[in-house]
Amino acid sequence: MNFHYHLLINQAAGAGNGKKISEKVETLFLKNNFLYTAHRTNYPNHELEIISQLVETTLLPWSKRTETPYPLLLVIGGDGTLHQVVNQLKQLNVEIPVAYIPAGSGNDFARGVNLPKEIEQIFWHIIQTQEPQELPIIAYEEKIQERKGISVNNVGIGLDAAIVARTNHSTTKHHLNKYNLGSLSYIMSILAVLFKQKGFPILVEANGQTIGYKKAFLCTTTNHPFFGGGVAIAPMADIYKHSLDFVLVERLPLYKILWLIVLLLRKKQANSKYFHHISAAKLRIVSTTPQFAQADGEELGRGPYDLQFSLEKQLFWF
């Protein structure tokens, strides 16, 4: 089967890493005489406009492929770019397969689905693939603010979301990104938030039970192990198991945080009494006290939350 590859390129992803990787990918396309068209983002959220236009004029559901070269969407960007693309496809209610080459700073989704690390190796996997596969992604519905969305990595309330918010609004982030030191801004935010984030009460409904936690510190709903750029927050999670994994870390004394970090790095955090894990097909999380929340590193704002989680299917070109 022949393909026309439509590259959606976020050149700004990974502090300019998107531009470098896309140049390598385009060189491979040209060298091997594969048919492709490049679509580059020029400003924040431009990918939403590009996807809408491609869906209207070019892209086809896999079920409607024709004798002409099939228009295959290939996203080159970070987790945030992939998040935007998949959400826009869901908003437009179309089942379009998505190929993906990671070019961000975190690339947690690529880790979660075990993509090769070498760009050329991913490229040839895409070229050699002849049909998409369905993978579960997280669908969330927030009842208080009446908003819905999709997450390819995780949705978090508490510490991780507060770090994301502080980093995004940091006055030093823009300057550090110029020197490829964006991760330093993230580390600075971690240190600042770690000592300020207080424990907060939440209720979790799962598997026919309601569980209350008085001092939640970090709450993450995921379906693969990674968040924060490679941290295996839920090592027991597996995207191919088709289940949701909820992880909660309670607020603990500061002198015990270092030990928990050691356990986290060794993927043995389940040994801590402050670490809790629930696996379920559906989840509900209620936080009555205002907290920051994030989905795939995108801010959801600060407030009380009544979140319901389930799994939806998305076609990926792996």
C-alpha cells in the first residue's frame, strides 16, 4: 500500500529540538523518495488549525482508504503537541490514525509505548507499518467546570500540577530555553513547590469502593508508567493492559522525602506507606479544596475538581 505522509511539525518542541529532528526526518523522506508534505506550526496552538484544515481537505479515516496514496498523519513534536493533536481529532469526531516521532523534552508517551530511541529507527518502523493499532488513552470529564478532554500520558492534581503551573509562568523559563536550559527552570520549580505544597483531602471512587485520603500530596491518573520526563511514577502500569492506574502520594515529613525519592528512582515506591495505587477501568476523583491540575503537562487551572476517568481508543501507527 502506498502512503502520502503529512508531517505536522512543531519546530519549537523541546526548546528547538523539533526543528532539528524534523530536518533529519525530511532528509530521510527525500533520500528514499517517499511522498510527503510538511506542515509547520508558527505560533502556540497552530497545530489545532492545521489539524482542522487537514481533516477537512486531506486526511481520511482508516476505514475509508482508497486506491490513491493514503494520507497518513505524522506528528513530530513533544507530549504537548501530541496531546493537542489527539484532543482536536476527538473534538472533530474523526478516527484518524496518528504516527508519532518524539521531539520534546520529556517524551513520556514514547517511553510508555516503547518506541525506539533512535529517530531513524522510528522512521523505518513507521514506513514498514501497514496498518494502525488501537491503543487506550485516558478520557476525562470534569463536572464542576464542565470540560472534557483526552490525555495520552496522565492527569495530575497537586504537586506535579503546581510544578507545571509555576514553570509555565516562571520569568526565567523563557531566558533559560534560549540556552537549552529549560530543564533547570523545571528543577527550580520543583524545589520551590516541594516545600509549599500542602496535603489536601480527596475522595476516590473505584471498583465499587469509595476511599478517602486526608493528606494527598500528589495524585496522578495514568495508563503507562512515566511522567515528568521519564520518572516511573507507576511502574506497574502498562498501556497494553487497557486499564487506568491511579497513584497517590501522601504529604510526608520533609526528612522522609529524600528516602521516597530513592525508592522512586529504584521503582520501589510501593514499599512506602505514603504511596497508594489503584487499578480500575473507571475512576472518579473529588477534590473540594482548590488545587492545580494538569493533563499531559497542559494546565487545567486551579480550583475544586470532580473528575471522572475512563478509557477511549485511538488509532496509532506503530
